[in-house]
Amino acid sequence: MLVNLSGDKSQFRLFDLIILKKDHPELNLLVGDKGVLVDKLGDNPAWEVEFFDEKTHETKAVETLCEDDFYLV
């Protein structure tokens, strides 16, 4: 596992490209949707993730998700 400069142990870093591994129909997000980590929320395993439409390259959602919900590309 990598350790960043703040001492936080996480395999994820700001601006990493991720893929959703769980459906979130209430957020209109499905398994396989791609996003970018845009903010780490404190010491919690939670991130603000910006999801985008691969065809239009427009933002389709910005949601707070737990690290268990996605994996690195």
C-alpha cells in the first residue's frame, strides 16, 4: 500500500481515474462508469468523484463515494 505525504494510507490519489464497481441507481450511476477523484474527505475512506460521459466528455455527476465503491483504472 502506498503512503502519501500526509501519512494517509490509501491506494488512491487525487485525480486518479477510477471505475465504479457497484450500481448506485439513486445517483444514476452504474457499474463501469468512469470518474476522477477530485477531493479526499478528511481521514475517512470517502472521496468526491466527478463522473463524466465518455461520448460528450461532459460532467454527469459529482458524488461522494466510499473507497469500496470503486477501483483504479
